[in-house]
Amino acid sequence: MQNFGSRFLICNLILIALTGILVCAKRLLKNQLSPGLQYYLCIPYFILLSVPFLPLSFFGFSFPVSRSSLFQWLSAFINSLQPASAQNLPGISSMTASDSSSVIRDFAVSVNSAAPGHWNLILLSFWITGAAITLLLFFHITWKFHKIKCGASLLEKPEIQKIFSDCCTELHIRRKILVFVSPKIPSPVTTGFLKPRIFIPDDLDSVFQTHELRYMFLHELQHCRCLDGLVNDLCILFRILYWFNPAVLLTLKRIPLERELACDASVLAHLSAEDYPLYGASLLNLAKKLSSYPSASGMVSKGSQLRRRILGITSFRHRNRKQKWKSVISYLLISVLIAGMIPVLSAYAGSEETVSLHGKTTENLEISTDFHGFDGSFVLYDSQTGLWKIYRPELAVQRFSPASTFKIYSALHGLEKGIISPESSSMKWDGTPCAFPRWEQDQTLDSAMKDSVNWYFQNIDQLLGRTEISSFLKKINYGNKQISKDLKLYWADDSLKISAVEQVELLQNFYTNTFDCSEQNIQAVKDALRVGEFSGRTLYGKTGTIRRNGRDISGWFVGFVETDDNVLYFAANIQGVDHADGSQAAAITRSVLSSKIFL
């Protein structure tokens, strides 16, 4: 959740650009598109607007870039405001037998940064406040219309009922649609999509002739037939959610005009050419009595919209087969264009970078009680069965800073480049004061790994250099493979990131040496990761903690367990406002392995 603000803004900037591309495509093909299909382009556009708010699995897609949504941003942010209590979880002694002296120690230094929680809270409050105000405005207008509806009565005049019934028959409409009359409605409107209702002024028959009443009902029934009430409601929803986005608001503002142009074209298709001028005259007559409700569709427009509709009526021509096919192909091309925009937008819709579980045989692991209030995930891979047991898959695929767990590969890199060797891995402490007394002494690979001594691995990184480190990250395919300019804490400053699933994949590749490294070097790192034995099994692991402004907000424990005939790889990650450190992640792992895996 630390990047909520930037991702929220970037997501909407991208949406502005994508909306501009869509508008240009519509203008380029406007002569090919029929009015109806031009209007129905709102459907794929609504899907595009939904991407930041709904998990992509909702649409049946499986993009590796993102599986998250804005609601997951909010959920994670709200959860982050609930601090998990540090509890006395089971210690290593509960798992050790022959090696009770083995202890998992976790050391981390604080990285000072601007408090993201305050920025996120301000942005979230700003967005929710604007959405709430917009919602209240729509509610006020809708409530006024609701009071009018409550005072309306069913149409009872037989001559108007006969015209309405004939129009339903002409359009082959069999569903029951009720017509109400009200003295407070200046012009006809249609509302609702599950149970559509048509509301007309009570004096309409005294103002309009029979043929004008027919045109009016044909128009309103087309709204019912095309479920325009649903489109209206979706427009309102997205105007509330995107109240701050000018490009989206302008595009949504055009939809009512496109709806009326489409409706006019549908009505004209049922009329003869001689009726076109009369239909236009009826529209002008109705324009004298304006009504405007956001959740309703009506025959009336005003100003420039009315001029556009009159021009559409005067230029209407029936389309031949070739023109219809061109219209359909144009619609499909723009729809494909919108579909192609979804992965681009979805890459910024999630709370963090994510990876895919595609191709993996997975099983849900229910261990929420072992997490004791912490948010996080747990991944266990059985190399013998090929089964992935995962707790909270949606979090297990999200990338976070690896913290000190990256020192596994930093050590391997140093060994491969000859900076240290299995036989000679000692480094002298230069006397610089350290955050922990155990760091203020000479170190070997074994002691530096167990005590997570920063300066030891920073020395290795300084000797390797940025270019060499970047090359190694690509070689072993480590997470997002990105490092900051500062080589001292790139594994803790949110530049380098990795998911729990990727941690397990890397551990498997490390153990089986698919990196094509020296077997002696691989074994040296394994020895440094050894925690201890329990019940004939050997535990290897490395903790990691992200500390921000003195608070432990993310903890890791990754490693593997050797049995007589199998190797189990695991990764535990926890998130919180404080106390979410590597020691807690290790305690959770030990609890899970003891109670759920090795019963």
C-alpha cells in the first residue's frame, strides 16, 4: 500500500490517454459506424472503466501483470491501519531436537522515508469525499424524480392506450411496460431497466396529434427495448467513481447524445421517408417542454444536442448490406482496441506488481489462525508431488521488497566472482559503529548470514558494482530485477521486489543449481542458511525485515526443509503497521510446519 497515491494517479493518467485514443478511433470511423453501434461502444468502455475496481478474474482474463484492483488497494490500506499485536509465537525450540542451540536471529535497520500512510489517507479521503458529494447530488435529483413518480397515476385514457399498444406490437415488444401520467412531468421520460416505466405529461393528448403520440411512444419503447436504463445507471456509477477525471466525464457526457441519436435512427427505420420531417417536427415541439433526470431516458434534448439530432434525422438513410458489414467491422475493431488497453491499465490497477500462478497445481492452505492478526501469505512447494500449497494466493503473487532474504543470492554472487570463497569468507570490521553489537566484529559468511550483517554484504555489492549486480539479477530471474542507485539498501528501499511465489521458485532453482554455479559455492550458502534439525529433518532459512521510520512493516522467512526423500520449499511474508518482522514470519513458519505439515 505504500504506492497507493502514485498508482492511483498513474492509473487515471493512463485512463485519460486511453480515452483519448478511443475518442480518436471513434472519430476516424464515425462515417462507417451506425448510430446504434456508435452508442453501444459504451459497453466495452464501461468494461475498461471497471478494470481498476474489479479483479481481472471477474472478466475471465488471466494476465500475469496484475490480478489486483482498487478495492484491494482500499482493503489493504484499511487493514494496514489495524496494527497486529506482537504475540509470543512458537519459538525454534518447539521444532529442534538434536540441535537445540540453533536460533533464528533477525536484525534490520530503519529506512527513513516520507510517511506514505498519511499521503495515502489524504488521497483516499479526497477521493471518497468527492465521490460522496457527487453521489449526494445525484441522490438529490433522483429523490425529486422519485417524489414525482410516487404522485403519478397509471394511464387510463383508452385512445392513448390504443396508440401505445399498437406501438408495442409494431416493435414486437411482449414484456409488460407500464405508462404513467403526471402533471409535474413536462415531457416524456423512461426509467428503469428491470421494470421499465414510461412517464408522460397528463395533458399530452391535448397538445400533440395522434401521429406525434405514436412517434413519442416508438421512441420511448426503443429505450426500453435497448435497456437504456441500465446504461444510464452505469453512467451515473462511473461519474461518481471518476468525478475527478475530466476525460472520463466528457466521454460519459456524450453518451446521452449518442443514445438519443441511436434511438432516433431505430425509430426512423420503422417509419417511411414521408414521416421523417414529421418526426423531426415532433421533436422540436417536445423540446419546448424540457425534462432532465440523470437516471431517465427521454425523447427531449436541448441546445447543440437538439441540433445534432435534427441533422441526424434529415440525413438518415437506410443502410445497405455492405454498409452494415462495414459498421460491424468498425465496431469490432474499436472493441478489440479497447480490449487491448485492458492489460495496459491493469498493470497499474493492482496494489503492487504481481506474477502469475498459471501452470501450477495449487491447493489452498487455511492457516489464518497461525498468522495471529498479521496480513500476509505463505507458500509451500513439495518437490516430490509438484503441489503448491498457498495461503492467500492474491498476496502470494504480489511483489514486495525482499529485505535481507536477498543476501542468499548476494552471497552466492560474491562466491561466484571470487570476492569470498568457501575456504576464506572472513571480512574484518573497520570499526564503524553499527546498529547491533553482533555486527561490530569480524565476520564470516556463516556469521554474517545468521546475524544478517549489512556491512558484510554491502562490501560484496560495492566490489561487484551496479552493472554486475543487474546482470546477475537477470541471470537468475530475480523478481522485478530493478535496483536503485544506492547499492547499500536497494533490497530494502522498494526498488528490488519479489513475490513469495518467486521466492520459492528461486529457492528451488538455487537448491537444484539451475543457475549453473559452482556446486561448492552452492553448498557454502546452504551451510550458512542451516538453522537446525528436528525429527530427522533439516531446516534451512533466512529472515528479512523492512523497517520504515522505526516500524517493522514487512517480514520474510524463506527457505527449505530436507527430509530423507524430499525437499519442501517455503516462503512466508507478513505485512503490518508495526511488529511485522522476520522473526514473526519465522515463528509463523515454524508453527505451520509443526502443526499443519509435519503432523
